[in-house]
Amino acid sequence: MGRVFVAGSINMDVVATADRHPKVGETVAGRQVLYFPGGKGANQAVAASRLGAGTTLIGRLGRDSFGAELKAFLEEQGIDLGYVVETAEAHTGTAIITVAEADNTIVVVPGANGLVGAEDVEVVPLLKGDVAVSQFEIPLPTIAAFFGRAREAGAVTVLNPAPAQKMPGELLALVDILVLNETELGFLGGSELSDDDEAARIFDVARKLQARQDQTICVTLGKRGVLALAGREEITVPGRAVKAIDTTGAGDCFVGALAAQLADDVPLRAALTFANAAASISVQRMGAGPSMPTAAEVKAVLGAS
């Protein structure tokens, strides 16, 4: 079994819950304030580790109270933190999240995540069979350096381009599996997509975005399931009907679960089905990092379906 290496952000999520989201310029009364370990990189690493993959996280924390709490939490998850650097140059990344009506709005303040550089990823011992994962909450040149090393080593590269921003074609070409939602696909593919779009249109936009013929583009559609364009093959994974409480981190759960399955050499279709089930469990719990399921929980859900 290969290892999962995640180069990415580590945040403290400050979550305010309310009955509804405020309009611009409006103040609404909240129900409670909660503090959860988060950051897309940390979330994905927690998901992979809880699902049984040997997992290493590469990133930066500030030397502050949030940093100390996050480090303790991540160590408890069995994640290798040997490549997480503590810095006094910036505060620990923070996300301000409002949860209302089972949906969320998020403002991310990068802090130390913005300092993750090529020097942080160039020393990571990637090997053939490993899976290298990243997202857009650290600098893009760092991701390119990380993926360049991964491909040289024969590792699989998985990119979650969120929060969405334009990326150079050179970076996209280094990606083996691109995992994104329909909004991000529309942004990167230059075509506006909505919840009502048929699978054929989503596949068409994905096909235009493909940088290589062997590249896989995986589109997560929430309760509608998952679509994946694997080279020329179209794969559909149906959604799962659950009562969502908090969707924060659901996409990260999917990415981490997919990476764990790929590191275990599971075929893509089965890996996508497993990751979709894992994400459906995570949305039924509050928080990002703490909501990630175990392998036993996912297998129980799949066994019951």
C-alpha cells in the first residue's frame, strides 16, 4: 500500500451557527460559536488517515494557540507531521464560517498557509505507488513543485482546485486526477454550470478542460452524486439520500477518501463509490476535520445499500 502525502492548508475553523445567513449589511442573532480543526489540506489528511492510509501532511502553522491546538489534534489522528513547519512570521490560518439551513459561507484568512514554499515540498520522500494531494489554499508554484516531484517519482497526483482560481496550463498538465465541483468546473472550463445541468453537458465541459488524454476529471455534485471523465470513459456514481447537518469539509472528505483508496490500489470506479459514501457520512456531522468517518463506518454504509 502506498502512502498519501497532502501538501496544503491547516486552519482553525471558527463556526457560527444561525437560523439563516445574513444579507449584506444585516446582523442576525447566532445560536453558538464552535471551534473546529480545518483547512482543506488538514481535512483531506484527516480523512485519508482515518480511513487507514499512512498519511503525511506538509504545511505551516503559526506559533500561536490555534497552531498548538491544531498540531495536537492532527497528531491524535495518526498523521505524520514531520514536514509541518511552525513559523513566527504569520498567524495560523483561520476560516470564519457561518452555518445556516445546512449550508455554509466561508471567509479564509491564509496566514502561515501563504508561506508554504517549494522548499517545504522538495524534501518529501515520494515513491511510486504513493498519492500526492493538494488544493488551492497554498501558493500555486508550490503545488507545481510538489506535483513535479511526484510525477518524477511515479506517484499519482490529485488536485482539488478550490477555492477556484485560474491556473497555468503547466500545472494542470501535472495533474493525474482533478477533483472539483460543478461551480469550479464551470469557472476553469469557461462555461457557467448550474445544479440543473445534465450529465452530458458536465462531461462536455470536463472534456474541454482535460490537459491530457489520460487525465481524469472528477466532478462532485453533492446529493446528485459524482461524475468522472477517466480518459475517454464516463463514470457515474449515484448520490446518497441523507439528512445533511453541515456540508463544511464534505469535498475534502471525498478527496481524502479517494486518495486513500488509490494508495491501496483500488480501481477508480470502486474508489469513487467509496469516497462518495464517506462524504455522505461527513455531512451528517458538525465540523470539518472531526466529521471524517472511519473505514468501518463507510463499509457499513456501503454494505447496507
